[in-house]
Amino acid sequence: MLIELADNDAVQMLASGLEPLRGAELAEIVPGHETLLVVWNSKLPPLQRVEEIVGGAYAVAEAIEAPSEVTLAVRYDGPDLAAVAEICGVSAEQVVARHLAAQYRVGFIGFAPGFAYLLGGDPALQPPRLAEPRTRVPAGALAIAGPYSAVYPRSSPGGWNLVGSCEEPIFDVERTPPALLTPGTRVRLVAQ
């Protein structure tokens, strides 16, 4: 079942409220930007039961403590920093200052395992994706595209503007859980 919601805050609230049902009734809870995919363990229950579960999830979500916070040390040494500054009409120093000052939250995971779409960036820093994606972006690249920021969890192709780098492993199959950043996690960037 795909639930469309008003914004990512509503998605995060409903997802956290449904989390206690994972395993019992729900197989998967997958947040998107303004959608929440809910996969049931068996067939979709009657509409009345769905409404009960969703309504109850909001009450549960209100009682859940604040999400965790992760601090990432970053360097603003990316090859696209000057281009982002020019596109956004500010200096490279202002890009860095504004990007560091923002308060981020993981809105959802997508594109690749551990690729966390960070929401909450400065509205003045929303450069478009590159016209032609790179065939290889290194793991740890700090990137911006539209309203999102991200740290590439592993080397992969990518079309975002690379403004910096981060040495913290974002995704490690040997770690439990493998993804450092999960939906709802608050992320604070600090200059290295």
C-alpha cells in the first residue's frame, strides 16, 4: 500500500508510528519524500483495519523519543564547489557556511544501499543535477542536487554536484545496521 502524505515530516511520523508493527503485521516500511510504502506480511487487511492501524500509528509516533543524531566531519574540497557557488549566486565561502549551518534530516534512502537523501538544506543552495552524470563518483563524496544533500556511500555513477568529501563510512556490510544514516536520523555537518 502506498500512502501519499503532505510532506516528509508526516512520512517520518507515520513511519515511526508503524515501526512497532514490523514483523507482526508489516513486512516493510519504506519512506519516500512524500510517500510511505507499507508492505503487509499477508494480503492487505480490510480498509477498516488499515484505518485503525494508521490512526493508531500517529498516537504511537507522538510518544516516541526524538530521532538519533549523527555528526559527520566534512571537507569542502569538491570539484563542483565553484560551479555551485556561481549557479546559486553566492561565493564558495558562502556555500560552505550555508551548507554547514543547515540542520539536516534523512528523508529517505534510495538510489543505492545507504544513499541517504538529506533534507533541510539552505533553500538558496539548490543547484540542478549535472547535465551529464559522472561515470564514477568516489565513496564519501559530499554532494548537492536540488533540495537534497548526500554523502555517496560507495563508489558509483552519479549526477549530483560534488562540493566536498567525508571520511566516515556511510555504508558498511560488516556493521549492524550496515547504514550509518537511516530515515529520520538528524545529521549535523562539521568542517574537518
